[in-house]
Amino acid sequence: MSKLVIREAVREDAPQILEFIQELADYEKMSDEVVATVSDIEQTVFDEQPKAHCLIAEWEGQSAGFALYFYSYSTFLGKHGIYLEDLFVKPEFRGKRIGLTLLKRLSKIAVDNDCKRLDWSVLDWNQPAIDFYDSIGAKAQKEWLGYRLTGKALDEFAE
């Protein structure tokens, strides 16, 4: 029996998913930005028409990591893509190819669903992740700048 199992998340995983999100935020030094609740995860990932999807990695039966993603769309390609919002492996499980396996599974989901790209972002200081992504053939999109409208600015702009 394989030590690693990658599976689709189920509603009962919502508390674990939120725990992974918090651990990722801690690692990224963004803990104060997490306001999601278990109920939020249940509603957005597990409702009848989910807007996000999640894979759970288990190592010898223990929750080891996750990949949370959603479908995007490329007007240039005329096809959907997948945007990987979060990829996280707990520190004690790193070095076991769990992150690589999650990305491979996500790539297979993309190909099986006729998606033509898989996108994600990485913090510019996260050199271990950057080195890993470079090693699998991913290309940094340095010509594009990410923008975000959130909080009070979003509310005011929407008026």
C-alpha cells in the first residue's frame, strides 16, 4: 500500500482545510489576513455548484497537505484553465514528493478537462518554492503585475 494518498476533499474536511490555510498564512507571514471560517469553506467548496475545489494529501493516513483551486478562463486561448490558489504541505511531511504529486494530479485534472494552462502565484521571497517550480518547467510571468482590490477600497469602488 502506498504511503501517499491524494483524494478529492469532502465536506468533513472543511476544518482541516481551514487549518491548512492558517498554517500557510503563518508561513507566508499573513496570519492576520485569514478571516475565513469553516462555514465559508463548506459553502464555497462543497455547495451544490462549488466555485472552488480541493485535493487532500494524506501520508500514512495523516493529513499532510492540500491544493485548493478553481477554474479560470483565457480569452486568448478560448479555453478554461486552472488557477491554483493554495498549495501547502506541512513541514513534517516535506521532502516526500507530496507537493510534486499534488501538482501532477492537478495537471492531470487540467488536461482531462481540456484546460490549456495551470497558473499560480508565489511570493518573491519564497526561494525554495521558486526553485521547485523552475525545476518542473514552470515559467515565471515576470511581465505581468498582480493587482488586488479588497476591503474598504473594493467597497468604495463598487459604489
